[in-house]
Amino acid sequence: MAQVRLDPAENAPLLAPLLDIPLPKERIPALASGEWRRRQLASLTNWVIAGAKVQPGVLAFEDLHWADPTTLDVLRGIAERAALAPLYTVATTRPEFRPPWGMRSHHGTISLAPLDRQQVRDMVAELSARHALARDVVEGVAVRTGGVPLFVEEVTRKRKNVSTTSNMLGTALADLHT
């Protein structure tokens, strides 16, 4: 904490429980639960911002739409103060997600469109390079996934496994007949 110029006496007792660091009972502040939470979140936010002032940082969050309220509260504090430090924060969310903090001049949004059919075909070809899938299977993947890359990957992987299993079964059945 001294490296990022935060008072250890004030912040360590608040941050230690978040890091599973045991503290003697006399070091734990006697605060009402609401005040404890407010000060703990403020301390965590201060630590992130102070750390970024010493060493530029990147925070990455995936699927922020699934975040719990406490995580969103911490991110709200960071979002409101991020212009004070060289801190780059990036998060993926579903389009319907609206962050509980207001947009600032240093915030931005990048919306990604689904992949088009050719991009899906290219992705399926790349994912199934060793086990080429039939053209109608590739088209089925394009239709079923709506161009969402994660779904393209998952459906292709499943189709590849079905294709491999079918080939192994066919080979095994042919061996039985010979």
C-alpha cells in the first residue's frame, strides 16, 4: 500500500478480508455494516486508481451483464474516477446491458455486429480444418448461430464431434462385416 501511497492503517483492515488475509480483531474497525461496505468499496476503488497512477493498468471484464451488484458498485466508483489515472477498462456485455453509471467524456462504446454468412463459413472452415464439414452442415451452422462467434464455435465443435463419432461408428461397423 505504501508503494501506491495509500495509508495502510486505514486501508489494510478494509481490504484484508477481500484478500483472505486474517487480521487481529483489534485491527478490524467497529463500523455498521452499511458504513463498512461503503468504506470497503471506497478503499478498493482508491487502491485501483492509486495503483494505476504508479503503474498504468488494464482491467478486463467479460459478460458484465452477469455481474453482481457489489461488482457493479466497485466499477461505478472506478468509472467515475478513471480519468484521474492511466487506467484502461474494457468490458464485454450483451447489447441490452446499461451500466449503472453515467457516460463520461473518457468513456466509449463499441458495438459489434454478428458475423455475416461468409465470416461464419470462414470461421467454421478454420475450426474444422482437419475434419471438413459438408457444405449443408456449414450453412446450417450459419443459420442456427445468428452469426454470434461463441455460438459458431460451440455448434461447429459439436458438429465436428458428431461427424467424427459417425465416421468412427461407420469404420467399426465396416470392420464387423469383414
